[in-house]
Amino acid sequence: MHSDIKQVLYPEEQIRKRVRELGQTITQDMAGEDVVLLALLKGSVIFFADLIRNVASHIRVDFAWVSSYGDGTTSRGVELKVFPDEDLSGKTVVVVDDILDTGRTLAAVVHKLRSEQSVKDVKTCVLLDKKARRVVELEADWVGFHVEDFFVVGYGLDYADRYRNLPYIGVLNEHCYQTEDAPGEAGICKDHGVE
Ligand code: 5GP
Ligand code: MG
């Protein structure tokens, strides 16, 4: 699996340090609020698990399952598969996602929360922000790292549902992507023990 990575962008230690800072900032900024941290599955789980342990105040957690569809590396639309049915009225909801790319996912979730639940406020926190590809006008309230226009994997981020368990964030070798000539999972590097 590790040999499928062309370049490590954020090593473990750098992520750990930045997530600690994010947790401390959220603790300060959200002081006195009744906060629910809402993780978007599946990509944010590892970031979320680390982030909440760096928030030093009483918070609650919840989960929503959102999936974007499109080809392997670009989202075209958003499907809200499972949403918390917990009553979020009066709460400040902090939506946590792995990466802000076109902005469609976060915008859809924020819209749904604001229109269907009488929440007090909705904030957003992402580990990575890929500004270059934004199609929806949206800025996250807290951002871990600003990333160039690379398709990245690791630390929860997947390609074809793999590589989430890499402890760092990196860029895949080109030959690991599926192409039009090699549809389905043919592009995944099976020869490196991913299967
Ligand atoms: P958006 O709706 O902002 O375009 O995309 C958000 C979702 O697309 C993320 O939650 C993530 O699942 C996926 N995504 C966007 N960019 C990347 C990337 O570089 N790597 C991976 N693994 N997923 C990405
Ligand atoms: Mg995602």
C-alpha cells in the first residue's frame, strides 16, 4: 500500500500538531455554546476521532452519511444517505469533513441543517481545503491545511474506498487510478498488496 504513494504531503506528526491546534481553537471559539460536532462519514472519521480528543469542553457527537457521486476523483452531486434524527434545536452544530473541494457536500449539509432543524448556528471544520476547485461559494470556519489541486488519500481519505488507513496524507501514483481504458477497479495497485 505505501509504495502506491508518490508523495507524502502531510506526515503523521504534522497532522497531529495541526489537529491539536484546531481542537484548541474550537474549544476557545465555542466557549459557552451547546455544541454538537457532526462527522460526515466516512472520510472524516479519523480526523474526527483525533479532533474531538483535542476539544477540552463538553460537546456531543453525531454522524451523518453523505456520499458524493461522480467519477473516481470528482464529485458531481451529493446524496444525503443517513442524517441524524436527533433533535438539534438550539444547538450549535459544527459539521466536520475531511476535505472541502467543490463545496457541494458541505453546502448541501449546511443547507439541510439550516432549513430542516431549528439549530442555533451551523459552523464548519475541514482538515483540508482545496480552494482551486470550488464551484459553490463557501468558506469553512476552521481549516487544517490549504492543499493544492491534487487528489489526496490517507488519514480517512479514500480512493475507491481504499487507502483510508494510511496514517499520513499523500498523493497516489498515477498508475493506481482507474482510467477509461481500465474501468472498474483495474487501476488500483493490486500488485502492491492492497487487496
Ligand atoms: P465536494 O463536495 O466539496 O466537492 O467534495 C467533498 C468530498 O469529495 C469529500 O468529503 C471527499 O469525500 C471527496 N474528495 C474531494 N477531494 C478529494 C481528494 O482529493 N481526495 C479524496 N480522497 N477525496 C476527495
Ligand atoms: Mg467525504
